Amino acid sequence: MPRDASAFLDRDEVDDLDAILAIKSDPNEVIHTVEDNADAIFTWDYERTRPSLSKLYEKAKSAQWNGETDLDWSIEVDPEEVAAAASALNNPEMMKSMGIELAGTSFEKWGEKEWTQVGIEQQNFMLSQFMHGEQGALLCTAKIVETVPWIDAKYYAATQVMDEARHVEVFAKYLDTKLSGHYLINPHLGLLLDDIIADSRWDITYLGMQIMVEGLALAAFGLMQAITPEPLLKQLLRYVMADEARHVAFGVLSLQEYYKELTGPELSDRQEFAFEAAVRLRDRLLAAEVWERMGVDPKEATLVLRPPDMDKNSDPFQMMLFSKIVPNLSKLGLLDANDGWLRQRFDTLGVSQFETWVDSSIEYEMLDAVTDDRAAAAAGA
Ligand SMILES: [Fe+2]
Ligand SMILES: [Fe+2]
């Protein structure tokens, strides 16, 4: 049976706001070194025995795109327009309707200028964390090429390494040339990436990256892609999402096979890891760095805008976070294992209701940016 969360989290209470906000990134760090503790595994068995991974590999080969030439970088970007999507979540009228009271707080005197600026900062923060997460995926997937024992998985992971390099490249270019630079890596995301890359077990790389980090990313990209009015970002996210859907499927298809063989105590480790990752991903959404830049105490901002008594099911951020992760963990058997320990933990976060949503094992087949674009181009010619 997994342990109580206080045994593996860095605090006694999962929701201890002071402890969450006390964790900071080092602003002067450029090179960050993590011991990756892994054996590089050769396999002399070249038999193609995993057709679902083989199919994914074929798909990946034909779905490659070029961030320089397939995206229209001539599009001029207005940061206020890009921020419109994020601003919708920071709209005082909408907050009122959700029962959030701004009178008597630092936000009382905020006008359109401040709410627009916070929208710009939040968008920049989110895209910056996407970029850092993409670099995490690049390193994790390179590690999987070395550590996974199956030839079909090594082949597929190699295509993902290329995908992730392209994703880091396009997010960095967007932030540097269309917006105004980027935020540092959020400390909670940084700790999670460190934990994932430091673990010696090959399946934990997948669980942390393909299931948790990329599961969140796929949901977040989908939301942002749907609501942003900015055409270049819309196009960029659509291309990235088509790749991410394959990456999450790679995680589900690989671990589904492997986790069937694990014992209760082995699954218990994975359940703890998944819960800790979920908490870190949630903590990142507090975006303390944005409030600091806006001159508002992050603790006040959090307590005012996300009052502790607010119904967790009504929080769109939490919804976004877990709508892909929970069904995929369910498909892997991690919600049920050990008397449903992880399901109970997710109940306390208010996200178990996503359990029956569609999992990501075949979703990628419906999402193909490159083929769609080529078809559109052919139809127009
Ligand atoms: Fe990616
Ligand atoms: Fe990815």
C-alpha cells in the first residue's frame, strides 16, 4: 500500500500554501546538472513484436514537419491579442459571477490596463513553461532510447526526440521573436523534471513524462489552441498537438503492457510517483512568478482568486490539468491498484470525475496537422 503523502512530498499538508510558495528557482543558473542513474540497454532481439508501437513509428515518420518552413513566421503578433485568451480567465466580471470578491484587496483599484498586463504575463509564463517542459521531454525521450529494452520502443522514441527538439525550437522562437523573452523554469516543474530524469527505472521516465507532463501539456495546448485568436500561435499549437497525441499514446501503449506484470508493492511506488507529479503540476499553476512581476503578493493573489472554499470542480485550471491524465492512469490500472489508493487521492484533489473520459491510446489517429495541411493545400491548388 502506498504511504501517506507526507512521507514523500516535501511538506506535511498537500495544500500548505506557504510551503508551496517557499520553493524558488535560481535566477542565475544557466546549466543545470542531474545524475540520470540509468543503464544503457542493448537488445539483440530485432523482432518487431509490438504492432501498436510499430504503427505509431510509421505514423511519426510521415508526420514530420519543419518549424522554420511549415509555420508562417511573417505573421505580426500583437501580445495583447495573444493575451486575450488568458485575460478571459482574469476578467473581473467573470470573477464576480464566480463569487470572487476583489473589494479590499490589492486588485480593488486595478483597471483594464492591469488586467490586460496580467493576461500578457500569464500567457508568457504559460508558453515559457511549455518550452521548458519540451526540453524536459527532449532529455527524457533521449534517455528512453537508451533504457527501454524493446526495439520497437527504441525506434519510436527516436522519432520523439526529433519532435521534441522541434517543439523547443518553435516555442523558443515564438517567445524570443514574437513576445518579449521568457520566464525562468517554474520551481515545481523543475523539481518534477529532476525527479523524472534522476530515476533509474525506465518506466518511470515514461510515467513522469509521457503520462503526467505530456498528458497535462496535451490538454493545455488543446485549450489554448481553441481559444487563442492569434493565427501563428494557433497554427504552432496545432502542429505540436498532433505530435503530443502520439507521445502520450506511446506512454499508454508501452506502460499498459509493462504494468500488467508488476506486483502490488511495485505498483504502489508508481502510484506515489503519479500523485506527487500531479501535485507538482498543480502547484505550478499558481504562477507565483507572474504575481511577483505584477507587484502582488502571490499568497494574497492565490487566496483572493482561488478561495479555499471554491468548488474544485468549477476550477477550469484543474479541469484542464487532469482531463487527459486521469483516464490514462485509469487505463494503466494505477487508479484501481492497492484498493484504489490513487483514486482516493484524486478525490481529494477533486479530479476523479475524469476517470471515464476517453484515454489517449488511439487519439493520435484523429489528429494529424501535416496531412490535414497538405490536403488543404492540394484542394486549394
Ligand atoms: Fe513536445
Ligand atoms: Fe511530447
